Amino acid sequence: MAAFPEVLTLEAAAERLLTTVEKLRVEVEAGRLKTFTIDGELRTTDTFLLEFMGVSHSSSISERATEMSIVATAPAQTDPASLLAGKEWSPENPFSYRWPEGPERYEEAYQTRVTVGDRETPILIGFCTRESAGDKDRRRAVVFMGHQPSLNALVEFSGENSDVFPTTGRMASVIKLPSGKHLRPGDPIPPEYANFPLDTYNNIVRGPYAAASMAVVVQKDDFTLMAHHGLLRARDRERAIPRLTVYGEVIKTVGRDIGIRIENEAEARAFWQKHGIETSLDWFGPGAPVFSIGRQRDIASCQLGDRASLTVEIADRPGKRGTKTVAFSVL
């Protein structure tokens, strides 16, 4: 039996596509995005979104690096090398992570912990075998940050072709610039990557549609270098788009909705003022502000009374500057 698709509100679908609800309604009215109605409210599914994007289930599984949800958990000024210095990695139990197109099982995993501010956060690297660039037995590794089950994917590494990987153990991950573009051969190497082992991605990952971009090349057991690359990608994302991470207790808000009664109120108010955000921090009434937990996968991963963190980034919508959720984790 096929897996039941994930049902999404238009707000949740707009977040995934990095657009506004208003623009998404135009696509619905034009018949380009499939929807259905529940009690007069529009809903869509992750499958319909993939169809709208022109992405098949198999292609989105095999080449996910460009679709990766990159979450900046560390502040922009943090040096990844200092976060990882002297850290030891330990084997972890197999786990699953739910991508928009479905869950994926990582049968081999390793973990360490880094301290950001006054919080300790796990970094988890999961390994699996997945078809890519014409090789159905290609080894893959994904660097995650956060607490299970609310993990945030940072970067993905692809193994060298399976006929030689058992001997070479080499894996590669494309370098993306803060603009979102790939670093191309002949481009100046960003200073933070000056001491990394580099090569063109398609020299390691050989096959159809492999990118001719510059990539970090690691051995399959060099977890620290993998994590360093992931933290650099996250830091670039943070620098490009201002973000705020709040944390506190999960509480009931209105009806069946839930939110976080935040503990870092002063930081949130300073962020709101600095960036001219027009949504109200005091919508829930007196006391510390409450940030709504709106994404279904986040709601499903927590319970009332949990301590959790939620990361938002600035989102400019027609006539109003607000925020959107980009990460959630149970602490």
C-alpha cells in the first residue's frame, strides 16, 4: 500500500515553497496546484506540491542536496572549528527522518554534542544507501542538528561510485555560496574553505546529472569535517537572512492550537524592533510572548509541558513584514 500523503494547509505549503499564501492561491485558481476542501478550507498534500514543482518521487529522493532544508542553529558569529574542537563521536542507534516526500532510514549513525551559548545541541550524521547519478547502491551521509525527532538537515554527502567506494571511502558535498549558487571551478575559494580538501563534485560522483561544481571531499569516517561543512552552510544561511531562535515551555493557546511561552523575551523584542516586524508579540495577552507552533510535523513531535526551541526568519509579505518558522526542536 502506498504511504498516506502528508496533508498541508496553504500556509504550511507556502512555507515549504518559500512564498506567500497569496501567491499560492493564484496557482490554485489557475489549476496548477491541486487542492481539496475540508469544511470550506483549502488543503493540499506533499505529493501535490512535488507534482506542482515538476519533481517526481524518485528524483527528489535521489538528488536531495539542492532541496535540503538548511537551518542555522549556531549564531552567525560562531566559528564552527571552535565548536567542534576536541569533540568525540559515538555510534548511535539507527533512526528515521521524514523528508517531504517520505521517511528515510539511516541504519548507521554517529553523534557528538556542541555548546552554543548556554545550550548543548547534538550533531548527528546518518548513513544510508540511495540511488543517485545512475548508481543505485550509492552511499549517502546526511548531517543533522537538533534533538530527535525534531532534527534539522544541514548538508548531504554522496559517496564515490559503489564499484570503488569500499576501497576509497570518499564522499563529496557541493559548496553553496551565501547567494545560494554553487561554487564553480575557477571561482575564488571562500576563505573558510581554504584548508578543506576540494575537488569537482562530478570527479567523485560520476554519472548522469552529477553537478560540475566545487565540493568538499571527505573520508567516510571524517565526521568532524562533515559537521564543519554543515555548520558553515548553516552560518551562511543565518548571515543571509536574519533569524531568531526562541525557547521555552510548550503550552495550549487557542482551541487545539499550541505555542511556546518564550524565556528569552528581551532578545525577541530587540529582534522585532531591529527588523521592523509588524506582527504583534503580545497577541496572547499579558506575560512573556507566545510563539505559535503551526507546522503539523512540529505539533506531532511535542507535548504540552515540553521545553522546545523554535527558529523563525524574516518573511516579507505584501504590505506587511512578518516571520515564518524554519526550525523546531524539543529540548
